[in-house]
Amino acid sequence: QVQLEESGGGLVQAGGSLRLSCAASGNTANINTMGWYRQAPGKQRDVVATIDSGGSGDYADAVKGRFTISRDNAKNTVYLQMNSLKPEDTAVYYCNIGLYRVSGWHDYWGQGTQVTVSS
């Protein structure tokens, strides 16, 4: 099993910055993709950014140029640096990792961390 612990959410004014962290523990062998998703009230969960094992990131159009995803493989940790935050970035942010096992692909999710951006 894999456990994910998120941190770094909070309340910030528009234009401000936050940095989210997500540390994986347990059976973390063969982690492939790591990423962040978000879900606003009444909306579906959407991808924010993902990063592959080689360090290549991919971003939702809404956050390109403002958010940066990175990972530290030695620490099994993924980060999301969020700059120039907007009220529409308000959501619960979820960490996700994907990895291979003999039984196939597995996804694991964090418990979520609230990000609130005030105008």
C-alpha cells in the first residue's frame, strides 16, 4: 500500500503564492506519474498538472505560466508551486501517483488540501 500526505494549502489573497507538497510512503517502488488535481464545489475533479518519471511536466491551460510542478524522486515527493493565484483557483487540491505492480497499474490519492484565494 501507498500513503500520500499533502501539505501547504491555505488562504491567500489574489496574486499571492502557495506551495503544495505531497510525500508518498509505504510501498513506493516503481512510481511513474505524479500529479495534482483539483475540485471546486459543485464541479468535477480536474487535472492541474502531472509530471512523469523523467521530470517532464504537463499543465492544464488554466494554470500554464503560473503553476510549476516538480518532483524529488529520492524523497518520493511531488510539489506544486502556485504563483499569481486567482479566486478561480479556489478548490480542494488532491495529490495523485500512478505506479506499476505485477497486478497492473495503480492510482493512489491524497486526502486533499484546501486552497482558498480571496479577491
